[in-house]
Amino acid sequence: MPEPPAIDCTQAQQDSVALAARRAGLTLDARQFAMVCAAAPYVDEIRQRLSRQRDWYEAPANVFVSTRP
């Protein structure tokens, strides 16, 4: 198996990934940890978009109205 890729995220992001994996009960090897760390900045950006304050008139994303009878 090839060497795991270099981890390309900050120490704070690595700590956050390690904590989240531990809380989820995951045991990650070096390759898996590097892959999750590579995705961490994107996941954090999505999390920030989703956890913003919503206006009263904005419908929640889980509302679905079927147009079929």
C-alpha cells in the first residue's frame, strides 16, 4: 500500500478531526486520517453555511410538498 498523503490542514483542524472520529467511535489509520483531514476545510465551510441564523420567513430545508395526488 502506498504511503499516506501528507496531511494538508492546520493543527486545529487535525485536532477537530481526531476528536470527531473519537466521539464517533472510529479508529482511523494514517491514510484515512489524511483523507478526512483533506475534506475538513470543505466540511467546515458547509457547516458554517448551514448553521447560520435563518429569517422567520425562510422555510426549513426538510419541508417537502408533493404535487402528485
